[in-house]
Amino acid sequence: MAITREHVLQALSTVPVDAGGTDLVASGRLSDVVVDDAGRVMFSITIDPSEAANMERVRQAAVTAVQGLPAVKGVFASLTADRPAGSGAPASSPGGPQRPRSAAQPKNQRIPGVKHVIAVASGKGGVGKSTTACNLALGLKTLGLKVGLLDADIYGPSMPKLMGIHGKPRLLENRILEPMEAYGIKVMSIGFLVEEEAAMIWRGPMVMSAITQMLREVAWGDLDVLVVDMPPGTGDAQLTMAQATPLAGAVIVSTPQDLALIDARRGVSMFKRVEIPILGIVENMATFVCPHCGQSSHIFGHGGARDEASRLGVPFLGEIPLNMTIRELSDAGRPVVVAEPEGPHAGIYKSMAQQVWTALSGGAAARPAPRIVIE
Ligand code: ADP
């Protein structure tokens, strides 16, 4: 039988935190409980730094209680120092071990000032998810909206390059980071903070901590839409992200190949499983227009994503051709929507942005994310 969050909470409710017999769950100190599909359990316990020694005993008792459950493959439990409003928290680098974060904050709460958070996701890497996220964000900006772009692809952050941003974000008061800015949108990426290789080896709680930090410890200000470029795939990091974020919806990017469509289907079902609406499917690298003769070829087949969208009952947002200019401009840090704003490719991204905004403003407002259900 698979382990569920409820099993874990039940076990944790047998762990007393004080002499009065208050249990860990009732104490309100438990900030995250995540169970991934490999049977690993992660949670953190909020403490005051002065009670660290005593609470370490509680942490160990909690680990023992959860480890005793059948099918638990590992337990990652941390103590996190609560941070009273307006005070600083202990400093540590995001690349360092188990970074403390503002644990008292429920993870699925709305981000103050941010109206809608949307995810751009794909079932696998290399399908053009980041290129789509960045041009979609810029397309939303052309509608007159205030837009942020969060590169949560911690295993391969590409926004610094795609948006042509160099340097590091400034640290403001209370360890809040100021987002970088390019082409009128606010951008945050783990790529600004750590070397790519460092992010690649992150696992479990560190991934969760980094993502939560980029969502909540960044001065996003007032935004109509925050576009989140998700890590590719449908594993732990994506589920964590879906759980940690008040997502209003998700855009799935796929290429026309069958294989990619299978992955896209997995992406759709992952979001459906956590009850996040699918804003639509985008078919990227749909056709190839020969730059010499102008003839269109459907190198990977054609229409698959549109058919798949209709089969799955989700909107089809459009198709973007495989085009050398898109790649060259991306590599040069000048996304096609700003480099060739009147061109045909910008037109496709803007139309997608319009459809997404219509769906968002039509009532699919940001809401607390549901809990993960492990089947
Ligand atoms: P992912 O985020 O899915 O890994 P990227 O957005 O990084 O994918 O794209 C992978 C590569 O494909 C990049 O070099 C990018 O410039 C290129 N690319 C993406 N979309 C297109 C397109 N429509 N036409 C040409 N090249 C593209």
C-alpha cells in the first residue's frame, strides 16, 4: 500500500512536543508535509531558535515515528527558525545545505500582489518550454499587463540567457531578493544565484526550498501574471511545485512527435491530478519553413497536439513553427516577441497570451493549491 500524507500526519500526531502532551500536528509547528511517489517523506518543524536543542529531540522522535510506517523509503525532516514579521532570518546561501526559509508561511497561500500564477510545463526537456514561457510572458506584457517570469527549471535554468540578463539580483531588507528586469518584465532565476552544476545535484527538500524561496522571497510587487517556467517532466519537483504554488492554470508545451505527445499527456494528467486547470496545449516546432524555397514541411508530423488537446478536452493554444530566427534570437537574448514584434511568430505568441489572459480573467483566479494525492 502506498504511503499517503494522511498516514504521515497520523504518525506525527503521536509525537508530543511539550510536557503538556500537545502533539506535533496540533502544535501548528508543522509547515510542510510532502510525500513523493518514491515513498520519501519531507516535512519541516517551525521552532524558535532558543528551543533548538529541545526541538531536535522532537524532530528525531518525528523521524522515528514516520520511519516506522510501512512503505516509507526515507524521511527528511528539518527544523526551521520562525521569522517574526519585519525581522531578518538566518542567512545562508541557496546553494548551501538545507536552507532555512520562512517556514511559518503556508506554502499554498497566494503571493501578495500577484493576481495569477501560471505554469508552463512539458513532459520532457528540449521541446521549447522555456522559449515558449519567455515569449508568452512578453506576449502578456504587450497586452498592457504587469508580468513576472520565474525560471523554476532548476535543473537547467535558461532565463538569464533567453532574456539577455547578466549580473545578480540585489538583496533587499529581510533577505528579500529584488527581481532582475528585462524588456519590461520582472525575472527571477536560480541561474542568477548559483552555478548550473550546483542546481543540478539538488534533491528533495532543497529543490522545494529553492522554489518556495523564489516564489515568496522575491519582491515581485504588483503583478497581473507570474509565468513560471517549470522543470521538465512529471516527477517530484513538478508535483512539489504544483503543491507549493497557488497555480491558476498550466500551459503544456509539446512537439508533434508521438513520443513528446505521450509525455505531454502525462503533463496534462499530472496537473489534473492536483486539480490545476489546463489553460491549453501549445505545439512547438510544428512545421519547418525552408528559408531558401519557402516550402513548409511537417518534419515531425502535424496536427498531433491539436488532436490530443481535443481528445483531452483542453484548449489548443496554437502552433509555433520550427524556425531558425526563433532559435537565433533566443540564443542572443532577444526573444522574438520583442525583436520582431510585428512578425508572424510574435503574432502567434501574442495570440496565445490573449487566450491565456481571457481564460485567467474569465474567473479562473488564483486559488490555494490542493494537496497532492498519491495514488
Ligand atoms: P526546453 O525549455 O523545453 O528545454 P528550450 O526552450 O530551451 O526547451 O528550447 C530548446 C532549444 O530549441 C533552444 O535552442 C531553442 O532556441 C530551440 N527552440 C525552441 N523553440 C524553437 C522553435 N520554435 N524554432 C526553433 N528553435 C526553437
